Amino acid sequence: MATAALRFPPFLSSRAAPKTTAAACTRRTASATLRVAALPESAPVSAPASTSEERPEFSPPAGFAPPVPKRFAVKDGQLASVAGAALALPFRLGTGLFVLGYSVSLVSADKIPSDQYSLEFLGLKVKETSKIDQCRRPEKPIEIYEFEGCPFCRKV
């Protein structure tokens, strides 16, 4: 009775699958479908009979001239668009400077504890500090509800 419980279907073999290589065997069956199966490492790999040892020759078409390399440049008339799009970066980075009590300084590596992350720049560490922990906090945590009792009630 215990042996009946350990029977495996044919596609789930109880023994380990043999190692396979990148070589694959392809054949055409009677129903005109293509079957691809991996071969184990111990099986000999043979090339199909239709493959010859000749390698195809590749050459450029007649009259082909490779393009002349040139430096990357902004297309004429697009300089204002590129400059306008590039302004977003300094504005985005600059808004962080106006956060309450935020400051950045370069300090020596021994002033930053080893368990804290900091960027290294020119042999110095970047130290960021903020006074946000000194701001007033609500006495009770805010409760956020997601359940709507009726369709006329709004989620809070």
C-alpha cells in the first residue's frame, strides 16, 4: 500500500534528470510540427545532414559608404528646448535646500559613525542634517480608514 502512494506519473520521474548541454535535437514528425528536445551530455551530438561546412559570406552592398563619425551635438534650433528641459534638474535639487533646518557639509571620515551611510566625495564624507525631528507632532497618531460603509460615504 505504501508503494502505491509513491508512484509518479511518467512526466515526474523519481530519479534525477540527466544534465543537459546547449545542444538540441530537432526532428519533424508526421503531423508537420517541430519538436525540440535537449540531449544529455552523454549523448553524441551530430549535425543535421542538410548543414554544410561552408560559411556564408557577408559583404556590404555595392556603393555602400560608412557614415562619417561626428561629435554629439544638439540639433540646430533645439538648443532652447534642451536648455529649458535641463533647468528642471537644478530647480528640483535646489528645492531641497529650503527644507526646514536642512544642511549639508563635508566632514572627515572619522566624524561619521561606521554604521551610518554617507557619500564619499574628494576623500571627505557628505554629512546631511535636518531639524525636522524638532517639529511638533500630533499627540495621537492619525487613523486612516479605507472601508466605505455606503456608496455615499467617502474614504478618509
